[in-house]
Amino acid sequence: MSLYQPKGSPYWHYDFQYKGRRFYGSTGCTKKTTAKEVEKREREKAALPTKGKPPITVDEAAGLYQEKVEMLPSWPTMRPMLAALVKSLGKAKLLPEVTQRDLQIHFAKRRAGRANASVNREIENARAMWRHAASSKFEVGDMPTWKDLMLKVNRKPPRELDMQTEEDALFAKLREDVRDAVHFLLLSGWRRGEVLGLRWSDVKFPNRTALTKIKGGDIVIRPLTTQMVELLARQPQAGPFVFTYVCQRPAPARKDRPGRQKGQRYPLTPTALRRPFADAKEEAGIEAFRLHDLRHTRGTRIVRATGSLAAAKEALKHRNLKTTLRYAHVLDEDVRNALEASESRNSPEPIVQEVKKSA
């Protein structure tokens, strides 16, 4: 029989011969009906090995894209997006079979509880997956019209942590073992992945610099201020990563990590940081503020202090100045002063005509 389930595996496998050559492997399907479709396509590929570009399923395209991006700092964020896309469209579905309507339905469901900007990032991620499959010479059919899927995002000035009323309150409520990591996010303006991924081997204390992997995968040298150096130097060295946290309750081992013991230090992760940050915000009465807004706060403060968008661009490692322009609102006072300075102060006084009295 060409379809079978190996012992202990939930997936159906195919195994057949064509012209003396054996073809075998996993279908990636747990249902026999869908596994039959995969096997059928494999037989067609075997019979017509040179006909056009090879087909690729949604699941295979996701795996292919993962090979390209899984070393990027943003991969932990991208992974659940890809998983949701594969589950919604169907693992065994070929990319050319995915219609514009299929994508519309998927992203409409993803809007529940998410901001339009967040959904747009998922659309951009799917677009990148499709394009990578196409550039890898797989058959993707007609490229979806991605721009028609994008949602409107109203641009507004970035949310800034108020130095007078919010900053002290937030840090007073933060759990002690994560306070320094949050403070470093605010001081540096780095992305979360850069801070949590920072290793001791990346920090060069004599030079007051650190190596980090920024969005896109480039390795860059980051300058460290005196305050940032002092903060890093006081971190307990409990492993290769600089920022760690104290486990609050034990957890069993998983495929992606070993078990956790209460009271022991482990590398700080987005999951481990999410709850204490949310609790601190609630206790401090701070609303509509995300962890990423610490980066926005630093960008805003740089522009306010220096008047230089170029300095903010370099500090935040934006690829394009257009991205940094979101912080231009803090220059409104400079514009106001320029307008006032350009107003004429030598306008002629109004002429008052005297009315002659009759004799």
C-alpha cells in the first residue's frame, strides 16, 4: 500500500515506485483524505519531472521561508503568524490554489482583537513568504494583490512615556529582576529582540560598545552610554545572556526549552517579560502604552534634545529617514519660533486722520 502511518507518527506517509525509482516521504497530513491528495501530486511530479516549475504547498512554502528568516531577531514574532496562515489556508493546499478571497477571509479573522498595523505586519509576512517561494523557482500561480489586503492605519505621533508623571511610577512597580532590562530598553531605544538577545560576549566594556543583530539580520556596533555600561555591569552572570529573570513558579520541560525551577535565573524571554510589565503598568495607572513604546520614547527624546532627526535615525538604526519622521512632531516648537521670528516687527503704524474742528 502506498499510503501508511508509521508507528508513533500522526502523519501519513507515501511510498511508491515509478519507472524503477522509489518515491517516499511524509505527506504532513493527519487525515488520509488530504494525504491522498498529496500522494496524487507526488505521483504527478514523478511522472512529469520536467513540466514547468515544481509545485509547492502552503506548509512547504512556510518551511522554505523559515529557513531564510529563523535566525533573525524578529523570528519569534513571525513564527506564530506563519503557523496561523498555514492552519487557516490548509497545509496541503498548493500556493496557486490559494485565492484572493481565501486571503481576505484569513486576514479578516486575524483582525479580532488586533490593531490594523499588527494585521498589516502579518500580510507583509505572507507576502514575503509568497515572494520567496517564487524567487526559489516554485510555481506560485498569479501573485495575490497584496496592496488590496492592507488595512488603513491612521498615523499619529508615537506614544511617549511621560517623564514627570509616568516614568517613576512604572519603574517603582516593576518587578526587581526585570526592572533593569526595561530600563535598558528605555535608555538604548533598541528593539526588544536586541536587548533580550544580548550576550556577554557581545559587550565590549573597555570600548563602551556592544554588537547586536538588528532587524533584517545585520550585525552592528552599538555605542553605550555611561549609564548603560553601569547597568550592564551590575547584571548577575547566570549564563551567556546578559538579561535574566528569576523563575516565579516551576515549569516542565518542553521541546523548545528545558524545565524551569522556582528561584533560579533563566534568560529573559518576551513571555517572561510580558506579565510583569503588564502588571506594573496596571498598578502605575499607565494606559495605552506598549513595551515597544519605550523605543518610541527614546526616539522622541533624542529629537527633542538634539533637534536632529539624523541622530535619532542612527541611534534607532532605521533604514530610511522616512521612518524617523514620525518623531518630527517634537520639532513643532522650533517651527513655531521660526514663524514668529519671520513675522515683521516693523509694520507701519496705522494712520489716524485728525478731524478739523469748525471755526
